[in-house]
Amino acid sequence: MAEPSNNVRRALRGHLGHLLELNDKVHEICSAGGSSSVRFNYLHCLDGEMRDDIVRSLEDFRQEVN
């Protein structure tokens, strides 16, 4: 498989950054205990270990891109 171009690497790094930010936001929403908002009832909140695995996988992929 050919090496990705610098433009592709830059785009991937940007997308990975956004995914990590979204992951943090979902975690914040799920951790907002005591909220009675209906939308929280529809979220599947990951436990700490699953969340850590996702972050680790995204960080590993970012290292490969770099």
C-alpha cells in the first residue's frame, strides 16, 4: 500500500482530533449526573474501560499517521 500524501495525513490528523473531541463531549454529557433531560436517556454511555480503549486506538492510529 502506498504511503498517504501529506494532504491526506493532515486531513486524517484533523479528523482524529475531532473524534477525540467528540468522545470527550459524549463523556461530559454522560457524566452530567442528575439531569432529567430526555435526550440523555437515548445515549449509550461507555464505561471507563471501553472509553479508554477507544481513545487509545485513536491515539495509536494518530501515531501511525504521523
